[in-house]
Amino acid sequence: MGESVVIEALRASTSQDPELLKRGEDLLKSWEGQAGFYRTLSVIFTEHRVETSVRWMAITYIKNGVDRYWRKGAISPIDPEEKDVVRHCLLSGLEEPVNQVSVQLAVLISRIARMDCPEQWPQLLPVLTASIQSPSSLMQQRALLTLKYVMKTMAGRRLANDRKLFYKITEGLFVPISELWNHHTQHLLQSEPIPAVAVNAECAKNCLKVLRQLIVYGLPRFHVVPEVVAVVNVLFDRIKLFLDYRTRCVSDLSKHVESMITVAMKSLTELHAHHPLGYVGFLDKTYQLIISYMFTSDGAGKLYDKFVVQCLTLLRQVLKCEDYQMPTNLLSCVPPSEVMQAQMIRTSVFRSAILQEMIRHLIMTYLILSEQDMQNALESAEEFVQGEGDGDVYKVAVKPCVEVTYLTIFSEFQQTVQPVVMEMLNKVQARGCSASDQELFEKEAVYRAVGLAAYELYEQIDYDNWYSTQLIRELEITDQRYLLVRYRVVWLLGNWVSVKMSTELRPSLYSCLLQLLHPSEKLV
């Protein structure tokens, strides 16, 4: 089939005219199983004189064809010689100037690599390895982007032979990628023009994503490899540097810095999840990083929502890690040395004073509401309540993430945390509608903390007395400033009623709730 005919069909498939669009799609569909179709598409993709939309469509059709016809057992499989031409064209087009096309190209190469590399495509990794060292900035960017997708795909191959192959790939790639990552992160911190920052940030981010795949899936005992240990240690320092740098750079640059921090934190989280015992040597640095930025003045002005969620997620993951639990019978089962070390670090870090400050900080800094929250509740109470969310929202939203982390800390260190929460509750209970807005926000936060820990505080709170003497009266306060506290009281009643409430008091509760269903009530 002629190249010009295929170009016209591709051009028609991008048209806004429905008839022309359908005609182009029908033609392309009729050619899918024909010999030479994908060879023609790969040639069209490499011709930069053709419109970008047409080239993008060409590579998209190649990608769809790979999914359907690349394997030997497929109906109308692509001929091996045609495959060779396609693979050659893809590698020759690595230095792609258009971002959207380059992403499609990288994804396509990774899909073919999953089936063909290295047996049928031995040139792929050597070409990518050479290209990441290219003096051409664009070539290096595109090669790193492609390598990121290829490594992610190959790391997902779980057969024994595939895993051995990935271990071997890791041995050859780790050092050059780590050096390149170090180079780009240093240049990122020194860059001033926005384009230079964007380029260095993208390269550094893709390098780190490749390193993450190599360490997690290509090094079963990463903690005994000095070069890897050095990179992970540097990673902690770079996170601190980027947090500081973010406060000094202009807003247009901050998104690039934040993306670097995000990838770095994800790398630590994933590394711990897959190699908890190997990660023990980095526990102390992990605790210090999280505690210093989340619970001390070191984090003032440097925190942002996504970083807060990532820190708390990592903290929660480490605290709940089953691999660090001591065996119940030490006489019959001696724990590994890594478990003993993890327990020693935990004991030395989480002293009573630290835990008390952490729990106060979680409640009074991260759970506490703001003036904007009050305004939102007054304008649309329903949206405000729905905003709290359920399910997996704690993985992305700050307050739900703080709630889950608070419960984790409460569960792990109950004897230390319990008195702190009770002290805070006793302090805020007497505050009425004459209190300042800030004092009411603090009261709402403490009530939330008490409601979340209803089962843990079961023995500590005389709930019937608290309801009769305090909570029921607070629901009668109609001052608009007290709306958030009243909402929290209703929520608190819902949490506690199934935990500890006498049968005699339930009619009183039902009557109170019925009154709150009046149309004039914003709590409805």
C-alpha cells in the first residue's frame, strides 16, 4: 500500500468532519491485518514533514497493532521482517521533538520490549544506554523517558528467568543512571531560567524513577551494595535541599521542585514496602526527616499538602510494618537482628515527650479547621460534610490522612497518647459561644480526635455523663460561630452511640436529633 494513501487515511481519521473521520477509520481498520501496514506507519511516524497529528495517529495505530498482532500466536501476526523495520524506525526516532508524540513512542517501545527484549531486540538497551549519555539535551531527555517506561515494564515480569535478567540489567545500569541523577539534581538547584529548570527536573525525575525500579526489583539485598546505600542516603539530603529550595524559587518553578520531592518520597515508601528488613538501616533517617518537618519548627513555611500526605503515609507504613514485630515467644523463636535493630530505633526515637508533642501537633495543627472551612460550612453545609470523604481518600487528602495516622499512633502508643488526649479534652470542654473563633476551632479538633478514638477511650470517658451535662447543651447553641462545633458533636454522637451509651439515654438522643432535622437547621 502506498505511503501517501495511508497518510491521507490518517489525516482523515483526525478530521472534525464525521463522514471524513468515519471513512478514514474504516480504511485504517481494513488494513490492520495486511502485511506492510505497520512498516508504512513506522516510516510515516519518522517523517517530520508530516503534520504532528498524523504522526501521533500513526504511532497510536502501531501501538494498537502491537497489542493485537505482535505475538506469534495472534490472528494475522506481523511478519518478523516487518517487526525488524518497525523496531529500527522506533529507535531511529528517539530524538522526537514533540512531547505528546515522544510519550506515545516511549510507551510503544516499552510494550514491544516486554515481549521482545532482549532475545528479539538485543539493540534496545545498548541504544538507550548510549543515548542517555548523548551530548544532545533532547536525545537524553527522550532516552530517559523511554528507559523509564521500559524499566517499569521489565520490572513487572515475574518469571524466574525474567527476574534474573532484570538483576543483570540492574548491574549494568545502576551506576550510570545514579551519576546522571546526581548531575541533573545538582544542576536543578543551580538553574535559574525556567526552561533549564524544567529540563533538569524532568531528567532528574525520570532518572530517579528508573533507579527506583532498579533498586526495588533488581536488587534483592540492596542494603549490602555500597553504591545503592550511598544513593539512598543522598536521597534524604536532597529532599531537605528541595524543600528549602522550593521556598526560595518563583511559583512557576515550584511545581518542578514539588514533582522531584514527590518522586523521592514515593521512592522511599516503595523501597520500604518491598524491602522492610533491608530498609532498617534507614529508619532513623526516616523518622528524623518526618518528625523534624512535620512536628517541629523546621517545617514552618516549607510544607505543602502532598508532602504532608506522603510523610504521614510513610510514617504509618513503618509503624504498622509486620516485619518489625517481635515474636510472641522469644524463647522458641529468636528474631532476626534487623527486627531487634528496628525495635531499638523505635524505642529511642518515640520517647514520651516526642509522642506527646506529635499527638498535640496532629490535632492542633493538622486536624484543626480554618476560617475558610467555617465560611464553606455556612455557604454549603452539605458540600462541607461531603468534603471529609470516605474510602481511600486518606491516600490523597490531608485531613483524612491525618485522621488515619492519628489512629495508628494512638493504637501503637496508647498508654502514652491517651492521657494527652484526655488532658486536651478537659481543657476545651468549658469553652462556649463566648470563646474566640480559634478556641472554637480547637474544640472542634479535639472533639474530632475523641470521636475517632472512641474504642480506645472507652474506659477513660464517662460518656453518659458527658452527654447529659455537656454535649446535649452544646447542640442547643444557635450562634453561627458555633456551627462547626455542633456539627462535630452530632458526628461524635454517631461515633460513640454504638460504643458506650446506655439504653435509658437513647430516647433523649432521638428527640434531640429530630429537632435538628428542622429545615432552618444547617446541620440537616
